[in-house]
Amino acid sequence: MKIIRSIATAFSMYSAIPMPAFEIDDDDIGHSIASLPLIGLVIAIAENYVNLISETFGFSLFVRCMLFIAVPVLITGGFHVDGYLDTKDALHSYLPRDKKLEILSDPHVGAFGIIKLVLSLVLAMAFLGVIFDKQTTKSVVPVTMIFVQSRAMAGLTSLFIGKARDSGMLRAETRINNSVIYGSLIFWLILALAVSIAADPVSGIASAASLVLFTLYYRGLVLRAFGGVTGDTAGYFVTASELFALFAFAIVTVARVAL
């Protein structure tokens, strides 16, 4: 029962998928982060079906790329994108740490957040255009698995990197810090990487390498800029790590064509 409640809580908090109404308590919130990768799994399955439909009906490359970008936002409601916007606003304010944290809490969206989001969408379109132009059906699987990997690692980094604040939603979500939660996140991370490598070894390894490199970059970034992680930086991690993975896949695709 506790597992079902934690899954339902995770989908209620991190997705736009309707869940049965029930009273969520602190224990449900504390365990919800363990189920975060399941939302990525739903996105991955949806992306594979959308890709199959796109191939069946001969959708143009532009439409396929747009659908790939739209599916995660439709399923999540843009929860992670909001964190990306706020984090970019704070980082590009170039203000002291306490002012950056205030910007993270500000519900308004600044110009830099919008500029960086538009840039990320343009880059995602470009990377996907390269990938889908040369891909095979099985080589799309590692691309869709990034949605599981990013959320599993976002959960892990939220647990093992210090918090920037002593309060807030992320503090409540990571209040329970035990082996079961770590085990769940690690399980989904390893499973997603294994599926990627099994489907396409080169792309799977590139995906793993991009995730490791971005995690190291992210840790240094949040500690330097904010003194730790917040809910917004976790959303930033999901969005930015997925973009970085698409970049890695695009490089692999170009290298294969060149060779």
C-alpha cells in the first residue's frame, strides 16, 4: 500500500496525469522521489509509440522532432521546465548567492530564462533532426531512455548533494533518506542504461558518459552558485541533462555517417 501511495504521490506532484484523490501525508511526500523515474518511463514508452506512429504515417522530420519535444511537456505539465527557467534566470543575474536564491523563489519569469529556454528548444530540434534523419528503430530506444535516466539521477543528486535551503518542497521530498529510496533510484538508472546499451551499445555508452559528465558539472554549478540543490535546480537538471544527452547522440550519429 505504501508503494502505491508513493507512486500516486509522485505522479500527482511531478506529472499532469490524473491520479485518484487521497490525502497525501509527509511520509508519502518523503517516499515519492523514489518513484520519479517511473514518470520518465511513461514518457519513454509514449515517445516510442509516437515515433512508431510517425514512421507509419510518414510524418515529416520537423513534425517528428516537434512531437518528441512536446510529449514530455504534455505528460509532466512542464514541471521540470519551470525549474529550468527559474535556474537560468538566477544564474544569469550574476548577483550574490542570497539574491540568486530569491530569484529561484520568485514566481515571475525573467528575460534570461525565456531566452535560454528558446535556445534549448532550438538546439533540441537541431540535435533531434540529426538523430531522426539517420536513425533506425532500435537506435531510438536509447534516446527515449534519457527520460528515465535524467529523473533517476535528479533524484540521486537531490539526495546526496547538500540543500541550498533549510525549508522548501525539495527538503520535504528528501526528508526520508534511506537505502530503499536510493536502491529504487539506482535500480531504475541501471535498468535504463542497460536497455540503452542493449539496444545500441555505442549510443548507450554515449548516453551514460553524457550523464556522468553533466552530473559532475551540475554538482559544481549548484554548490558554487546556490550552496546546494533546490527543487528548481532539480528541474533544471532534468531538462539540461536531457539536452546534453541529445547532443551526445547527435555526435554519435554524425560520427557513424562520417565513418
